[in-house]
Amino acid sequence: RVHSIKSSPARQLLSADKDDRSAPAIYRHDLELRLEGTFEQVRRYLQSIEALPQTLVWDELTFSVERYPRGELLLAVHTLSAREELI
């Protein structure tokens, strides 16, 4: 079950010409997900993310259990793109 999904505005990391907004650039897009499920459900979900053709960089992964067998996953990832829009 999805508790929340948060995305942050794109951050420009690198530009071919910092004074020209139309110059090619690299943008970072941050995404934070909070999900609930059993350990096995979360494991399968993470495997499906790793199998995606797009590359996600994992920044944080926390799985906590307050009431067995259900737990909460906090997953923070980011992508790098030449597009400012969220992919």
C-alpha cells in the first residue's frame, strides 16, 4: 500500500553554458516513496524497480516493522536526465 510519494523540483547539476538557459544541461530529480507491506512484498517490489530499463540511484532505503508482519518502506531515489521535466 502506498502511503506517500513526494517529488522535489529538478536541480540543475551541470550545464554546457551556465549563462544560457537553452544550453544542454544535466538535471537531478528526487523522489521519496513510503510504502506498507510485508518484507516479502517489499522485496519483490524492490526487485521490480531494479529490473526497470531506466536507472534509479538509491539514496536511502529503510524498512521498519512496528507490527509484524507488516512494515513500512522509506525509499529515496533520484534520476539524472537532460530534461528538466520529471521523467
